[in-house]
Amino acid sequence: MRTSNGSRLTPQKGFSLLEAIVALALLAVGTFTLVSWMNTALLSQSRVEGAYERIDAIHDALEVLHTINPMKEPDGTRNLGSFSIHWESTPMENPRDGAGYPAGRSLYRIGLYHTRVDLYRKGKPWFQFELDQVGYQRVRRQRLPR
């Protein structure tokens, strides 16, 4: 092939500057997309791990609260190793006598309590939850039949 002045054209070797810029731009877009995707995946994983930690902590706290009678111990704190719990219970209504079988009053006075539970990790507030639980207190002795 010849140019207009009659000299021969030689084939180009390598890339032109425009081709290099386009290639770098495509590489940058691909890298940015990959980094964004990785960041989103890592943040999601972190949130899921945090949710599992909170669920495990709630299960542990519920196990402890299951053993606590809010009528006798309306507030308190327990250390559970990696975290601690603090609870405060308030009666939802006045406690009343339970029903005895086959008839009459029960040996216990019972009441429904609303309990707020605060969880602390490393001495700092972590999160909280609330639950309703039954409190009881023995107020009578069982009478033996004569």
C-alpha cells in the first residue's frame, strides 16, 4: 500500500495510545466492580455473624432468665463470660392467688411481669430485648387431710 506522496506504508507494531487508554479504562471498571462486590459480600458476612452472635446471646440470657423468679428477684445482673445481662421486671398487674385443685386457693400467689433485658459486652451496652414472664411466691402451707 502506498500513501498519496508515493511512499510505502509500514504496518504498525504494538498498541496505540488510545488503545492502551481504553484497555486501562476497561480494567479499572472491572476492578472497581469486583472490589465493590467483595466489599458488599464482606459487609453482609459481618452483619450475619453479628446477628448470630446476638441470637446466641439471647438464647443464653433466656436460659438464665428461665431460672429467675421476677416476683422474688425483680432486677439483677449476671455475668455470662463474654457478656453480661441486667434485667428489670415490673408487674403488669397486681399479683393474685392462683387457683387450687380441686377447688379453692392455690398455695401460690402469681403475677405476670414485663422484663427488660440489657446485654453488655466488654462493659458497654450491646443490645436489649423484652419479654413477659410469670412470677410466683408460695404464700400458704399445704394442709394435710385429717
